[in-house]
Amino acid sequence: MLHFAYLIPLLPLAGFALLSLAGKRIGNPVAGWIATLVVAAAFAMSVVVLVSLFAHAPEQRLFTQHWFTWFRVDRLSVDVGLRIDPLSVTMALFVTGVSALIHLYSIGYMEHDEDFAKFFCYLNLFVFSMLMLVLSSNLLVTFFGWEGVGVCSYLLIAFWFHRPSAASAGKKAMIYNRIGDAGFLVALFLIFERTGSLDYSTVFARLGRISPTDLVAIALLLFLGAVGKSAQIPLFPWLADAMEGPTPVSALIHAATMVTAGVYLMCRINPILHAAPDAAHVVAWVGVVTAFVAATIGCAQTDIKKVLAYSTVSQLGYMFLAAGTGAYVAAIFLMLAHAFYKALLFLSAGSVVHAMDGEQDLKRMGALRAFMPVTAVTFFVGWLSIAGVPPFSGFWAKSDVLENAWAVSPALWAIGAVTAVLTAYYMGREFFLVFMGDPRWQGARPGGEEPRDPGWVMRVPLIVLAACSFLGLFIDLPFHPTWTFLERWLQPVVGASLAVHHYGLAELWGFGLADVAFAVLGIAMAAAVWRAAVNRPRLEPRFLFMAWFIDWSYGRFVARPGALVSSFASSVVEARVIDGAVEGAARLVRGGGERLRRVQTGYVRTYAAVFVGGIVILVAYLVTRAGS
């Protein structure tokens, strides 16, 4: 069955092709069901491939499938094909599984949108691009998928392009990602120059040919691409503005596609990071600092979706912390858990926004638990999971990250621990402001309708994701060696690079109790402050509301000077220098032509006189030379 792996990415591609050609004729809701079913079929095919791959011995769990040769230039030959191994299949499973639920949810959420079919067309293309990114056997084809998710994010973030804020957010995401992608491209050039190939297996086999300095450069350049795609410091501001797109887009970007691509790339190139420990330390420190900074920002946001956006930035920072400390299994475990509870949180938030007629301000909600009990319960489950409350999956995944961070540097662990407290706090703040307290929306809704839970097509994904947020704990339990399924499953891919730390039973209990304490402390702080309050100016300083003024600084010190330089270049350099030179040359030619035109009178006698005059001058010249 491994030979049918090509169906995993081709099914969403087929859905995209069908909807792009006949989506409008198919109409609503059939177009949405077609898009959902092809992604669900891709998930089913991923399960089949997983089972088939699992039947092989661990050392034989690598299957490559060649499709065709994209191009061949001198020494460079780029083959398009799939690399089926435990890491790529794991990624394919959660990408297709979570995406299918988001597609299903979108059928209800977008039912009244006039561009319903186009929306699902873009969603299918998004999933195809992400699958090509994670399944490719070649770095350049990975980059093809990398750019594909970038284009799709632009199309979906700016989907409601008639809103200036949405159009601007789409462009912003594209520009920030292009900065990071430049690093990815330079890394590809350097990798090919040193190894003569861009195929993963060949590159990893030839790492011995690359000097330590070049390995560090390659790792950091690839990490720059990951920083842009996965919204880490200093390229994270685009992700908060990406909330301008429809809520299912936010869920898809944050949970199943796009931003997880950077973490996947770091795990995929684990042999390079292992051979370049200095670069790995940079990855860990950038990750943990991003996690902390984004968590502080989330404490002061008033937009229900922006809180979740900065939460994603913070959680991705944890994943990079894990990858930088050699805990690749922990990074993937957290990625999987995060996919469940972050999709759950975004879709729950989307249900609130949908019920509140587009209202996203936390301060204008309240008491919704009585009117939207299903949404309140599912959001509550997501909160407990991301806060790290046992037995939810977030507890086990985050604990794994922090344990490995401690072994590398207690400072990394300490920053991660503070971030864990903040995470439980700001998510608790959001829960209390939205679902608890007194209603602050009464009289503000048209017709006086009360908000209510969405229909079944939107409720089912919420319930399934809530269950996954709990059941995800069984992916990798530390109680017994045979229960660490994910670690044993990924061993053939990351085993040689995996950092192994041996802790005693007392130490493991200590870490576990500390993690529980962090979650309880954050939740208690949120309950004490926000259970009966709406505004706490001292806890919501403008400095944090403005995201440490990082985005503002880019606008003030990068965008504004850039605009001034562009204006000067347009009005002076282009208009006066370039255009002046071109127009001056044209005027010179035209003036010369006008003067020469006077010679062409059209009268024969004039031409004869000039001819005779010329002969006279020539004869006179010759006589003069002969006389001398």
C-alpha cells in the first residue's frame, strides 16, 4: 500500500482543480463537501500508509517514490517524488486530519459567503502545498511547497480583500515570509555547492564534506526561513494581523499548516543541527525568548483571536526550544498536541464570533457559557490543555520540552517555566472575559437575538478536537518504555541526533509537580483577577497591548524611512535623473532632426547649388594642398 502514497497530496490537488474549474456551478454547500471529502480521503490514505509503514522493521521504514525529473541543469538534477518515513507520515496524518475537521467546520461558518466555492478551492490548494512540503524527498520541492503555503496564506488572509485591513494583512504576511525565504534560498545554494545534491538522503550522507563553519551557516539560514514561516522573533508581527482572514483560515494556519512548517524543517534537518551545536543553541534561545515575549503580549490583547495568535507564537517558541535542545520527539509531540487544542480554541472562538455577528472584542462579551454551553465546554478543554493541566495532552507535551531544556540550561527551563504560568493566565483571562461574568453585549446585537451554539456541522469538529486534546496524551507517555510510542516511531529519523537525558524517578516527579504548579498558579491568578472584572489597566499596559512596540518600530524606523526613500527615488531620481536623461536624449535627437530637416527643401535648384558649392570647396581644398 505504500505505493499509493502519491494519493495523499494528489487528492487535495484534484479537489482544487475541480473547484477552480467548476466551483461556482457546483455551488454551496456541495463545493464545501467535495473539498472536505477529498481531504478526509487523504487522511484515510495517510492512515493506510502509516499502517503499512509500521509493518516494516524500524530500520526499513524509509520508502521513496520517484514521480518525474523536474529539471536537470549541469550537475543539478531535481527529482519530484515522496519521502515516506515516520516523520513525514506523522506530519501528513495531522495535516490531513485536522484540516478535514476545519473544512467541515467551514461549511457552516462560510455558508452565507458569496465566494463560498473559491474559499474551499483555496483551502484544498493550501493542504496540497503543505503535504508537498512535508512529504517531498528533495529540498527544492520542499521549497516549492514552502512557497505554496505562503501564496495560499496570502490568498486566504486577504480573502475579504474589500476590507483594507485584510488586504494589508495579506501583503504583510507575504513580505515577512519573503524575508525568511531569502535565507532558505541561500541555504539551498550553499547545500548544493558543498554536497552536489538537494536530495535529503544524499545531503545527509555527505555532511562530512561540509566544514563546521558552513554547517552553522546552512543551519542558521534554514532557521531564518523557519523564523519567517513560523513567526518567531524578529519576524512574528505578521501572524497577529493574519487574524483578518476568516476564522477557519486562522485555525488552518495556526494548527495544521503554514506555521508548523518551520518546526518540521528543523526536525527534518536534525543531522545538520546535530553537527552544528552552535546553531542549535541559537534556535533554542530564539525559541524560548519568543515564547516568553509572545506570552506577555497575549496578556493584554482585547481581540479574542489575537490572544490566540500570540499564543501560537509562544507555543511555536516552545517547539523551537525543543528542537534546539535536541528534543525532536518533544517538538513533534507538542506540535501534535498543539494542533488539536489550538484548532479547538480557534474554532471555538470562531463560534463565538459567528454567534456575536462578527464581534471580536473580549470586553464586549461575557456570560456566554449560559447561551453557548457546547462552545464554552470545548473552549474550556482547550484552555486546560494549553495551560498544561494533567491529564490533557498539553501537560505531557510541554513537560517533555521543559525537562529537556533543563538538561541543556536551567536558564532555558526558567524562562520556559515563567512562560507556562503566563500561558495558563492569559488563556484563563480570555475564558473568563468571554464566558463568565455579566453579559456586556445585551442591547448591542441587532434584533436583540441571543447568541447560541452553532449547528451540528460546526459542533462536530469542536467535539472531536476536544476529545483529541485529551486522547493525545497516549501518543507518548513516559511511564513505561513500551508506552513511548512517538519516540520509538520517530527513532529511525531522529534517533542519531536525539538528546537523551536520564532522570531518576524523584526528578521526574519533581518536574511533573512543578509543571502542575505552573498551570495551577496561572489559572488561579486568572480566576482571582478576571472572574469578576473587565478592565485592569495595570495588568494591560499599552506596552504589551502594542506588542512591545516591535511592529510599531518596524513601521517607524523601517517602513517610514523606506517610504521616504521610495518617494525621493520616484520624484527625484526617477523623474529628474532617469527620466530627465531619457527625455533629454530624445529632445537632443528631435532638435537635431528639426535642424537637419531644413536642409531637405525639396527643390532641385537648391540641391544643385549645394552640390556645386561642395565641388568648389573640394577643388579649392585640393588646389591649396597642391600649392603647399
